[in-house]
Amino acid sequence: MNCSAIWAMATLVVRELYRRKDFYVLFILTAVITLSFGAVNFFNEGSIVRYLKEICLALIWLSSIAIAVMTAARQIPDEIERKTVLPLLAKPVTRTDVVLGKYLGCLLACGITLLVFYVFFAAVSASKDSTFQLVSWFQALLMHWAMLSILIAMTLFGSLVFAAVSSNATIVLLSTGFILGILRHLNKVALMQSEPMQTILYAAYFCLPHLEFFDLRDLIVHSHPAVGWWPILMALFYADCFTAFFLVAACVMFKRKAIG
Amino acid sequence: MPPIVQIDDLVVEYVSKERGEGVKRAVNGLSLSIGEGEVFGFLGPNGAGKTTTMKVLLGFMPPTSGSASLFGTDVRQPIARQRIGYLPELTYYYKFLTTEELLRFYARIFKIPRPETEKRINEVLKLVELEDARKKQIKTYSKGMQQRAGLAQALINNPDLLILDEPTSGLDPIGRMKVREIIQRLKDEGKTVLFSSHELGEVETVCDQVGILHRGELKEHGRVADLVAKHGTHLEQIFLNVVGFAKDSESPTEVEIPKEEAS
């Protein structure tokens, strides 16, 4: 494994992110909406701050998912289409290095993006709410990033399975919506089904990644105290397992792909 | 002295994407060896197997049978590519980077130390005449400049072997001349160069040896002067003979004359 090459590719992804307009557009959009809500005084209602936080965090989640999926989806297909993968693989670089470099780059790019979004959101929140639990915020940010790690790995794998960037991005975004909205209730739905549907739904419930585990927005919205570190570590391990699974699958797919 | 490139009885087959075509043989029993400091021109019509052979040498695809090695190391080992530079045909490099940043990126892959990288960047940018445009993003470059940026990336590790796939393809005459001059300078520096081209004049000017590939088989191989002496005609005619478009150069070309004119 060529760590130097992996790091070089990762920095390239980060550089690309801040030289493209996607991030700035989403950030400005989120900032404008957040500031607009922040400027409105709803009948001097104090608890309105909670709703403000909820809306802003939902926006940050949507923006970060869009950035993660769109960034990861185009990495390898762009390299193949522009043929830059050829001079890259003609150097002492393996295809596994390329997948890992792209993953690391997307993860770092999303980490920086999240940090910018959360710092901005913290500044707006501080102007409205005096309670600020640093550890809770850190845990929410960390879990959010772990969730994006799974999505990035899943999207990189998808980019080697589906022909077009747009179809991969759409499928991953729809799957994410399904997982966040429906998967958590799938076990209850399974109970009401007869066999073999019950087994199929249970299998899906246990095999698909439960992204909702990483949603700690309530800690920030309701100013709850921080969660214990053991559940956080367990969740991080859970995220690592799914990330590793999708990355291994992506490496296998890339090795089998004809280049040029 | 061991050869830089050694290919023995190479066979490359692939499954055609066309329905009912089955397995196709792109390279058929190719054996070749290129010594140090030689400039080898790979000639052949489209689909002759030139690019496929290069892909095998670069480790992009495995040989079906036979073997290929660079510097005595099997091409399937990534380390075999440590001392080579490769310029693919018509590549669109990362347009959001400047050439300087592009070269730094590739230098980092080779683990070249920072001071050495800066020195090397200055040298290759001077060689490819892109010093003035070094801080401009690649998206602002003309096709010729992009191709020279490509050559610069191929040279960043000061390779002992250069593999150039149609380096002058799509360039205007000035662009072609500049690339040809660069190859000439590399030859003078003692680099080993393997390049494919459709420009026979270019091959004749630059190459020590040529190989004419047709339908995956090496039909002719040797020094340009030797081939010309052996066949008693120029390289273009030799090429046309080999690929089956032979016309007797001594006899007048047959032209169909309209009946009215003939009478």
C-alpha cells in the first residue's frame, strides 16, 4: 500500500471541493435560511429557539448528505472519463490505493464542510441561547461524520456498479432517505407479515446500515447532556464495519473493471 | 546489458462487448525487446494491438499468456512502474489544478522529497516550455499545452523508460514539432522511449528501431535504415505493404478514367 499516494489523492479531493462551487452554494443557502429564521422574533416566544435549531440542523444534514454523495459519486467515474486514471495507475499505485485515497479525500472534505457548518450554526445558536454543551455538540458532529463515512463508502462502491454518476447519486440518496425514514420501523412491519416476507424484512432490518443511530441532533436541539462514550464508541465501530464492507466491495469491483 | 522492456510470446485476449463476437485476440504471440537508450516506434493501423501491448506493460490488463517485464520485473508488480513515465493519448488532466500543483501531486506519489520536487518541476517545465504558464489552471490551456503538461507529468520522476501513446495525436503542426523536439532531447539524454504513432515521418526522424504491428502480430521489426534497405523502399510503403494496402510504388497508380475521356 502506497500511503503517500493515498494521501496525495485525498488532498486532491479536498482541493477540488474548495475550488468548485457546490460547497459555497449549499453553505450560502443554509446560512441565508438560518439567518432569516434567526432574525425573526416569533411573539417573543423563547422556545422558538428549539425550532430554529431543529430546522438549521435538518438543513445541515441535507446539505452534508448532498455534498458527500455528489463528491464521492463523481470521483472514480471522472478519473475514468477524463482518462487521468491511466497516468495514475501507470505509477506505483494500486487500484486499492485509488479507492482508499478517494475515500479518505471525501471523508476529509466532508469533515471540513461539517466543521464549517457546525461552527456557523454554533455562532447563530449562541446569539439566541446561552446554554452551550460543548461535549454534546462534539458527539453530534462526530456521529454525523461517521454516518457520512458510510455514505461515502457506499457511494464509491455504487460508482463502480452503476454506469452514470447521476443514477448512482439518485440511488444512494433514495436509499439514504429510505434508511433514515423507514428502516427503523421495518422490524414492526416485519411482525405483521407472513413468511417468507417476514424473514426477508427482518434480514433487511439487520443487514442494512441503521443511519439513524448516528442522528444525535436532539442533544443539541434540547440541550441534553452528552451521551456516554461507550455507546459512541460502539456506534463508531458499527460505522467502521459498514464502511470497510463497502470499501472492500469497491476495491474488488475496481480491480475487475476494464480501464481504458 | 539486460533489456529495459522484454516481451515474450505475449497473447492478449478479451471478451468482445459486441453480441456473438465472443473472445477476440488483440495481441498474438508478440515477442520484443528494447535495450537501454533506444527509441522504439510502434507502428500499426488502428486496432493493431499497440495500445493493448502498452496496457499490458503498464499493468492495466493481464496477459492471457506469455510474459512481459520492465527492468527485469514482471509488469504485474506495481514496483515495475517506479522508473517509468507514461503519457496516454488525449488525457484531460485535473482542470482545477495548475501545472505546478499537478506535478507536485504526481511527485508525492513517487515519494520525491520536497526540495527535489521543486527542482524537478523547474527542470521539466523548462523542458516542455510551460514555465510561463506554470501558475495557470489547466482548464485555460490549449490542447498542445495540455499535451506538454502531460509530458511533464510523465517526466516528473526522471524515468528511465518513457511510454508515449500517440503523443502528437490531435496536435497542430507546431504542437507536433514541439513534442517531437522534446522526444529528441530525451533521446539525447539517453532515455529509453517506446512510443506509438501514426506519423511515419516522425517515427523515421526520431526512432532507432521500429516495429510494425498488424492484427496483433509483429510483422516487421528492426532499424529504420535496415528495413528501408531490406525492402528497397521508404517506411510508408513498407508500412502499407505490411498492412495489406500494397501498391507497387514503381508502377503508375491505377486510376479509373471516365469513358468519354478515354475515348
